[in-house]
Amino acid sequence: MKENLNNKDLIIKKLIYRSKYTGTKETDILLSNFVDAYIYDLTFEQLKTYQSILDSGDPRIWRLAIDNEISNDEKELYLLNMIKKSGNIND
């Protein structure tokens, strides 16, 4: 159990870093707000989904954030709504 917690903590640290240094200022700000607000509340499965979103790259993340692209993945949609909420997008 402790090993899983350490693994989750390591994954969270990596995701925080990746979120704050994505390559474009807009997504850096958007994702920094998200991780500051929610990262420690995510389940392991949600962390894996978030990692997948990060792996998809800045252009796609931004298109998803501003609704120029719609994900068909319910897990992604859930996190994207949280990302938008943390960045005050679509308020």
C-alpha cells in the first residue's frame, strides 16, 4: 500500500511539472490552475487519463479547452470540464 502511495506521489509530481511547462503559455496557465486546484483529489485512474491528455499535446489540449474539438472519451470529458472550470473557460 505504501508503495502505491509513493508511486502516486511520484506520478503527481511529474504531472505537475508537465502541466506547468507544456510549451505554450496559454496551456501552461490553464493546466497550472487545474493541477493547483485538483491534482491531489484525482484517483489513480483519473491521473492516468490526465497523463493521456497531456500526451496528446498542446494544440489538442487547447482545441479541447475552447471546444474546437470534442472528445468522445467520457473520462477525458470529465477532466476537461474540471480543467475548463479551473481556467474559467465557458463561464
